[in-house]
Amino acid sequence: FVAPMLQVIGAVGFMDYRLEIPTDVDPQWASMIQNCWDSDPQRRPSFQELLERLRKLQKQYNVQAQTERKEAGKVAGNMSVKQS
């Protein structure tokens, strides 16, 4: 168990290997992940920068969820009118 873990640590820590980010991941998330993986610590985002980006994403997802709920309510309302 220790040997494979050391191989992963060596690959990530010394050879700059990174996991592949799935193509269906939101590009904003993928960008944040890649920024955190920068091999130069000075170019990585600070914790404060990450918090700001996460808050911005949270607001976007909240707006998106509200819009989807409104649309679902309209569709459900239209369906009940048609069924009457």
C-alpha cells in the first residue's frame, strides 16, 4: 500500500503529473483546479481568491437553480391547465 502511494506522491510532486479533468466538468471549475495545480506556488490562487471564485460560482448556481425552478413551475402549471 505504501509503495503505490509513494509513486503517486513522486509523480505529482516531482514530475508534475496531474489527473485528467473530465470534459463534462464546468470550465470554471476546471480552471480553478488547474490554477491550484500550478507547479509554482506563487502563481497558485490564495485562499481568499478561491473563496471569491467559489462565492461567485455559488451565486451563478443559485440563479440557475431559481431559473430552472421557475421554468419547471411554468411547465407544471401549463400541464395542469391542459389536463383540466
